[in-house]
Amino acid sequence: MPASENTAPRARADLSVSTLELRILATLLFTFLVTLGAQVAIPLPPDGVPMTLQTLAVVMAALCLGPRLGVASMALYLVVGIVGAGVFADGSAGLGVLGSQTGGYLLGFIACQPVITTIIRRRDGSVRGWGAMVLAVLAGHMVIFAVGVPWLAAVRGFGLWRAIEGGFFPFVPGLLLKTAIAVVLGRYAAPRAMRRIW
């Protein structure tokens, strides 16, 4: 058998291992980036729900990891925090954080992943244009707030409108800024990540 035929299966196996390693590293990287973003926490009035850099990393996870690995990365983040590592905002940890006023936002990190990727991915596997990228990132943020705001209302005993006033409106300027950054980065990163990682 020619040497080229002997090396072809080995080359394919090496590529497969390399892809697997890349996926694992990328998943862990975004878990770390969300953890890092949580440490930049500014409590906003009137309810003290913190504004963090997390959601930028969360939406970028969807753009760079795809739906399955994006969910896995965010789920890993929650698990690490629940078991006791201080990865949540202000270094908090434990299962009780999910029952707090910020718990819904954390669950929204997971829920937004398939929403973002569904919007930006065409049927042929390519990435849609700028408009879809903007829509996807905004939709991802809206999913986080759609879970987080009613959760805030339930935990604090607020009416829904009162929760929107405290748990959504103060975050709009930061949301728009992070959306702009994510769209620019994602427009460059998503097509490459889709070929190698998704």
C-alpha cells in the first residue's frame, strides 16, 4: 500500500483530535470570560441588580461556540458557581444565588444561546449578514431579560412593570454598547468559528 494511503487516515484522526481539543478549550474559555465579566459588577438603582460585562461574553459564546457548546459553556459556568466557586457577581457562589433576584438572568445565559445561533445561521451553514447579526445579539439580550425580569419580580414581590423599571431600563445603554461590540466582533469571528468549532 502506498505511503500516502497509510498516512491519510492518520491525518484525519489528528484533525479530529485537534478539533475536539479546540472545542473543549473554546468552551472553557467562554466559561472563564463570563466569570471574569462577573467580577466587574456595578449595582444599579433602584434594586441593586448589578451591571456586569458578562452579557458581552454570553452573546459572544453563542456566536463563537454554536448552540450546543454555547449551552454547555454557560451550564458549566452555573454548575461551577453552584458548587461553591465565587464566579457570580461580586464573587458570590452557591445554589442560593439562583434563588436570588439575579437568578433569572443567569438562567437566561443558557436560554439565549440557541436563539442567537438560529438567527445568524443560514440553512447551508453560512453566517447571515450584518442585519441578522444585530438582530441575533439584540434577541439574545432580550431573552436574558425576558427570563430575568419576571424572576426579579417574583423574588422581590414586585409587579412586572416595577421589575421592568428596575431590572431592564437601567441596563439599556450598556446593552446597546455591548451589542455594538458583539456585532463587530461576531461578524468577524462567527464565520471562522462556525467552520472550526460549531
